Amino acid sequence: MSQKLRLGIPKGSLQDATIALFERAGWRIFANGRSYFPGIDDPEIECMLIRAQEMARYVNHGALDAGLTGSDWVAESGLTVESIASLTYSKQSRQKVRWVLAVPEDSPYQRAEDLANKIIATELVEATKKYFAGKNVPVQVDFSWGATEVKPPVLADAIVEVTETGSSLRANRLRILETVLESETQLIANTAAYKDPWKQDKLDKIALMLQGAIAAQGQVGLMMNVRASGLPAVLGVLPALNSPTISTLSDAEWVAVNTILEERTVRDVIPRLKAAGATGIVEYPLNKIVF
């Protein structure tokens, strides 16, 4: 009987982004709205959809060998798990998310110290308590089951809430005072499971491919031909991720240049390359970059 890796996929806001990341890394996950056990095109993996807030618990207990969740929820759980890889992606972007302390726009509070003996509503209770304790500011931290943004000023004086862009907070007429902590997605594993050679090897390979897929996001490859005499001018244009690869061609007077750059720069770089003497310029997408 072949071995299986029991892998938790975060259900909820991270679900679609995680499934898309796995597809770029080479695994197709087939989820529907009714099943908590999505299929995957790898017979060595069994997937289960678990809320990110609960992932560390099930990984720690051994119900799952590994899972993906935010570093915020790992810290909040207080449980011991192995961190295999940090994967900086979120629901909307490729950036870390922030848990911020926020108050109504017209609130008199300007900093955390102004909230002494006030009520703070949040889903991230333990981290919030630790944050205020570090500032020696006594507060009452209430667990929020959701819709945290609407609770101040009637049900709470301030909130600690997660944000990527701040747009939801602004829409609810809230003002950010401070960042409580930053979080990014992590691939975590059960300590005993990670000591198993087969599971460790499988997880390390998954981590490698996921990190490669993330590294490739927003990057494209660019290749072109240029006369050897004009190579310095072309290299002066390229904002390369690494040193460009230079290859000789059958015509000794020409070389081929291959490099990687940020996709957002391409519209400005290609005309400059053309002006510098490059020809046969080809842009191509990247699925993974493995360092």
C-alpha cells in the first residue's frame, strides 16, 4: 500500500488563491462547494479543506500531516508545528497581510496607549492581548465572531482586524492607528510526520515547487539577438533578476541574450532594447523560478 500525505487546504478566503498556486506549481486540486475532501491529481496526497484558524490544531494533533495557514493563526494557537516554508501570498495579492488596530474616523484615540481600559474587538484575541501587554496598556479584549468592522463605537472602542489594502476599513469609516502584526501563509507540518523520511521528502518537494511558482509571479522571460558590438548597450537596459545568459550564435558577430524581468517593466524595456540594437525580441511567460 502506497504512502499518503494528509494535506490541509485552507477553506475560506485563502482557498481559491491556494488552489491556483498549487496549479501553477504542478498540482491540480478539484474542489466543489459540497465536499470537504477535494480531489488532487497526485495519488500520494489526500486533501482536506480546513479553516485556516484551525489548521495548526489539526496539524499539531496529527489528524493532518501538513497544511497551509497564516503565521498569525499558528502564533494565535500557541501550538508547536514545523514551519516548512513561508509562502507570501494572500486572497488578493502577493503581499503579507496586516492585523491593524483601528478606530472610528472621528474617534479621539490616536495611539494604542490612549485605549487604556477600553474594549477591543478582534478574532485574534491572544495576539492582541500580547500586543497591549507589551505596551503595558490594560484593555478588555473581546472575541469577535465576524463583522468586526461594524462594532465600534457601540460594541467596542477599537478593533484589531486583518487587512490587505485597507479598503474595507475605509468603507466602514475606520482609521488605522498601528500595525499589530504582519502575517504570511506558511506550509506547516506535524513534528512527528516531518521526521518520517518519505513525508519529509514529499513536503520538501512541494515546498520547492510552491516557492518556485510564487517566485515566477509577475516575472517574464525575455530573449533576443544582438550584435556582439552592441551587447554593452543592451545589457545597460536590462534590469535583470540575475545576470543575463549570453549565448553565441552560428554567426560570430551575433549573440543571444536571455533574461528574466518584472512583467510590469516590459512595456518600457522592450522599446529601449529595440533602440539599443536588439532584434527578434521574444517575451514568454514563466510558471516557476527555482533558485
